[in-house]
Amino acid sequence: MNAKTRWLDTWRARWVGIKRAGELGLSGLLLAVGVVLFVTLLPELPGMVWDALTGDEEVTRTLFICAVGIAVCVLQWRWRMALYPQLRRNAAKEKTL
């Protein structure tokens, strides 16, 4: 193996590591956004539920959007191996070792 292909292989391995770290960082950031959304919504939840039950459509829409946002953030973390291809490749590689 000559020096040029070794150099290319080294940079290819580094790029794979950078992509994996980026995907893991993005999934962690989205999970943190979901947690912040949940913590922010929690103190207002009793009043919002009461207003939604009395027929306020805007509060109902807000509750629905917040619930969907939290669910998306949590589910993308739970299924991160399926959503981010670099994480999936490394997980398959670790299972075979």
C-alpha cells in the first residue's frame, strides 16, 4: 500500500468519525429540545388542559403541537439507529465483533 492510499484511508476514517459524532450530537440536541419543551409546558399544563376542556381551540392546538413536538424529539432519540445512517453502520459493525 502506498502513502497516497494510506493518507486517503486515514482521512476517510476521520470523516466517518466526524459524521458519526455529528449525527449523535444532532440526535442529542433534538432530545434536549424535547426535554426543554416538556419542562416549559409542565407548569402551564393544568390551566391549558382546563382551557382546552372549556372549548378554547387555540389552547387545544397548542397542546397538540407541543405533544407532537415532544413525541418527535423522544422518538427520534429512541429510533436514532434507524434515522441516522452512520450510527446504524457502526451499530451493525459492533454487533459482529
